Amino acid sequence: MSEHEHEHQAQQHQPHPHHAHQDQPGDEEFWDARYSESTRIWSGRPNEALVREVSDLTPGRALDLGCGEGADAVWLARQGWRVTGTDISKVALGRAAEHADEAGVGERVDLQRHDLTESFPDGEFDLVSACFLHNYGDFPRDRVLRSAAAAVAPGGILLVVGHAGGPSWDPDKHAEIGFPTPDEVLGQLELPQGDWDVLLAEDYVQPLTGPDGRPGTRPDNVLKVRRLR
């Protein structure tokens, strides 16, 4: 699976997670079946918040948690990053590999299957991106994000992008999840005082297309922190 929750419909690069919501986001069979429903689930475009917040960074090693069909990983590779993309779905990873090869960046993208509740990629990274990695069912999002922070190299960036509520056409959608604010995410990370600098913690409104084809919006938020040591 991708643990991303890109639910800006196919018009946006999503869950991927980029993914659709379900009760057991650690279920490989569920996500393989979900991806097998069609030849492509997401738009193939990178998350806009990732592009906005990463474009001015010096490329290095990046980790994309829940890479899905690979849009974020491919975009990062095109900017010069060496990217490790991880997802629980083998189907998604196969598509991500095809996307990377078609884009001519296959040699810059290392795709690994991980159930983030059980394993995590090795190494340190100059950028760790967790876009729309939400807490469904028993998925231990807080613990996974702390692992993400631990994987950031000194001087590197942790970027956490998430939903802040339901879409305009269904504002109560998945209200039971309790989408955290950037400050709540910061608290959940339990970052050692003096070791990190908060660069950005804010809400924003994301334009997107609704299921009926009409324009709509969704409230999202972003937390961007730099590891100092």
C-alpha cells in the first residue's frame, strides 16, 4: 500500500497516500486488491505541498513514505534526489518502478516494500516525506512518524503533510479519524528540545475536483522541521 492518503481524487496525486481510506492500512492484501482495481489509481502528479516545500532544497537522499505509484518519488528523482520509496503494496511498487523507468530516473529510485508497522528503511536521509499518512484503525501513525524523524540526517528535513478535515462536498468524511493540527503532530513527534527547528506549521486550503466533476476544496496542513544535530 502506500500509506499516503491522497484523497484528492484522481485529479490530484493522492493518499498515496497517496490511498483510499480503509480500516486496516497495514493489510498488504487489501492494498494490492485496491491497486488492482484499475491500471492507475492516482493522477501521476506529485503532491503540490511537496513541490512547494522541497523545490528550494539542495538535493540529497530522500525517503518517500507510502510512495504508491511513485509520483512523488519520480518528481524528487527528476530534481536530482536519490530516492528510497516505500509502500506495503507490491502492485503499487511495480507501477512506481515502471513510472521511474519511463521517466528515465529508475537508477535514482530504490523501491522497498515495508509494512511501516513492522519495518522501516535503513539509513539516514536529507529529506523524509510523509504525505497524507493518516491514522486508520490500529495504524500507529505517531510511532511511524517518530521513526521518520529518527531517519532524518543532521541538517535534513522532515515534511509531514496531512488533511485537516473533510472535502467541501462532504466535510464530515472520516471525521472519526481526528485529523491532527500541525502543533499536535509536532507534539506527537516528541522531538528533543534544541535539536530541531520548526520551519513551517500551518493550515492551507487545497483546491480539488469533486466526484461530480465540480471544483471544491479541502483543508490540509503541513509541518516542516529541520534537524539541527
